[in-house]
Amino acid sequence: MRTKIVAVGWLLLLPCVAAAASSDVERGRYLVKIGGCNDCHTAGYAPSGGAVPEAEWLTGQSVGFKGPWGISYPVNLRLLVRTMSQGEWIQRVGKPVLPPMPWFSLRAMSESDRRAMYRYIWSLGPAGSPAPAYVAPGAAAPTPYILFVPQQEERQAGAPAPPLKN
Ligand code: HEC
């Protein structure tokens, strides 16, 4: 009798658990979209105004970001989530990593938001290949890169600033 009651209890609970999991996935998708993760972690997303099929989202990028730290590459998050548990993800994201990754945005996220992101990225399934490995300062760049350093136009001392164009 008791096992029956427990079994019925579980049956009633299951749809709730399933609904919670799918709303997490939806929420994760929303957070990824508004959080700008695709700008760097999806090739072509920013230049095309987001016109990249979801099947290709978050597969990383082989165009690096070069600065005083060397060259960093937005990792393939679809493969990364396969290497860690949900708990490990929640602990790890939000810890300092190389620029221009806005790790402090993830640090500011609630645990439930980080979990939702993990579940969404997991739901996309593994795809693509790993991003190129980090390159130390001064070493030759194996790929194209974006120079992530402020640039200043040369002008003679005392010369008026060039007119602003729009
Ligand atoms: C401006 C570009 C940029 C944006 C926007 C960005 N990332 Fe990243 N991300 C990077 C780069 C570059 C790295 C590699 C950093 C390194 O090698 O240390 C990275 C690394 C990561 C890592 C690996 C961290 C680790 O511990 O190994 C995770 C997870 C991650 N990003 C998640 C996200 C999520 C989620 C978002 C959206 C909220 C996001 N990123 C937005 C550029 C970006």
C-alpha cells in the first residue's frame, strides 16, 4: 500500500520536475540571448546582427582577442559543459579569466540563473570543435585576431583635433 502511495506521489511530481527543467532551459536561452554570450562565443553572430542559426550558437570562435595578456579565444561552450557537472559549472563560472570575457557578469548572476544557462547550453548538445589554445604574449599568432587595445590617431602637438565625422 505504502509503495503504491509513494509511486503515485512520484507520478504526480514528475510533470512538475519536467516543467521546471524546461522552464530553466527557456530561461537559460533568454539569459544567453540578452547576456551577449553569442557576441563572442558564436562566430559571425555580432557582425550579422544575430542572424546565425541556433544550431551553431556557442560553438566558440577561432578569431582571437589580442592584448597585453596574449591572445584569448572564446571557448566552445557546447563542448565545455560536457566536461563538467552542473555544480562544477555554477562554482567555476564567475571566477576571473582572461579579457575580454566579462566573467564579472557571470559572478553577478544568481545561482539559479547560472544553472538555467548550464541547462540551456547542455540542451543544445555538443557541436563544433574546441577553440584554439591560448597564446602567450609575444608568441606568433596562429589565427586572425582582433586587437583589443585602445588606439590613438597620431597628430602633431598643438594641432587642432580632427573634425568629428558621423
Ligand atoms: C567580449 C567577448 C565575450 C563575451 C561577450 C562573453 N565571453 Fe565568455 N569568454 C570569452 C573569452 C575570450 C574566453 C576565454 C578566456 C580565457 O581564455 O581565459 C571566454 C571564456 C568563457 C568561459 C570559460 C571560463 C572558464 O572558467 O574556463 C565561459 C564559461 C564563458 N566564457 C561563458 C560566457 C557566457 C555565459 C557569456 C554570456 C553571459 C560570455 N561568456 C560572454 C569572451 C567572451
